[in-house]
Amino acid sequence: MQVTFQEYRLAMSTEVDAVGKTSSRLQFQQCKPADLTLEHWITRWEQQKIGFHLDTVHEMLKKHVDVMLNGRKQIRIFFPLCGKAVDMKWLADQGHTVVGVELSEIAIKQFFTEQNLSYIQEPVAGMPGVDIFKTTEGQISLFLCNIFDFSSLIAGQFDGIWDRGSLQALNSPDRQRYSKLLITLMAKGCRYLLDTLVCTKSDFEGLPIKISEAETRDLYGHACDIQLLDSSDTLTGKQKLWGLESFIEEVHLITPKTDSS
């Protein structure tokens, strides 16, 4: 059953405490790509089934951050489906302003708690059921909402985007809508790093959903220039158990075409 983010949040709000622990009634099940609903991802956080989370700054971000910054200081960087990524604190500590969007209140509260950051929680004007969590100085702001309820009217446009697995967390039919949204969030000169995992097994139906080079270009190529920055095999024993022989991580640089025209 599909429910809106506001309905789901209201139903579960009494089960979330200040540090993000829950006694959720929902049970997580192994899902096929078609089952990637709002409830699926919120439940993953409730049950702390978050194997996708990294406790250290992502190596691909560290390797290519200078490409995103392009010599600029104190830029605005967007994190779609941000979870509690430690990358946000890392970039904020360098003087940048970070804005994220996340479905799970647990993830947001855990981020501030684990990073020892004081924060303010307040409702977003004109968006019933949506809250913003931000550090007292406002350098990090995380919106608790569905990514598709977010827009440049809420928080403006961005100079950089770090998208690690966010596009991949969506069902294939939602990707076109997502890419259109991300393009509207790109300011002039924006440099968007898209990190994806490419499963080379053609009949693999599990998660993460594979993204091909052709699909990336179909999603963004009409409005943006796309450059493959990195491609490396990240196969581990975990993926071998899935029957995979390779598991390629790719990073693309996406920039608005108007910037080079």
C-alpha cells in the first residue's frame, strides 16, 4: 500500500525517541526493486538495516572533491537522500554550506547526535508535515521530507551536488522525475558528482538496481554535459555470494550545458 510521507510520519512519530531508536511494528523483508517504497526505506532506518551507510568519508568523494569544488570556496552543496552521511560534516568543516533531504527522522537525528552537533528543529513554512533540522549557525540544514516535495523554491539552487547511491535507491520509473528535479537544483557553474554501482550481470534482479552508462546519459544528457571521471571494480565477498563476478563503481561529472555554450 502506498502512503504519503506525511501520513507515514504521523503514524510512526510516537515510536521515535530523541536518539532515533524505535519499536516499529513494521517488519523488514528482502525487497525486489519494484518494492522500493517510502515505507521500505523508513523501515530500513527503523530496524537499522543500513549496510549502505559508511562510517568514514567516501573514498570517491575525497578523490574527486576538487573536481566538484573547481577552485571555489564556501559553496552550497546538496545531498539528495542524505541519510546520516559523515561526508556532510566533512564538507561543512571545510567552510561549505550543506543542504540535505532525507525521509527518515531517525537518520537525521542520528547524524546530529553522532557528529556532536547542536541543532534546531522547526517546521517549513507552507509545507505541512515537513521540518528542517539545522545547526545553530545554519551551515548544515537537513529537510525531513520526500525528495519529490523539495524544490529550488524551498532552498534555492546549488553550486555542487554529491549523489552517492541516491539515484540508485529509486525505482526505475522514478528516475526520470528525479533527474529533472536535480537539474532544476543546479545553479550556473554547478558541478554534480554522480556515484553509481553498475552490476554487469544482465539477469541480476536484486538491489542495488543497475544503472547503465546509456541510462545516465538519457536522464541527464539533454540538459547537461556528462563526463566519466572514475570506474573501478569494488567486488567483495558479499557480491560474490549474489553470483556476481564484477561490481563496478562509477563517478560521473555532470554540468549544465549552458555553462559551456
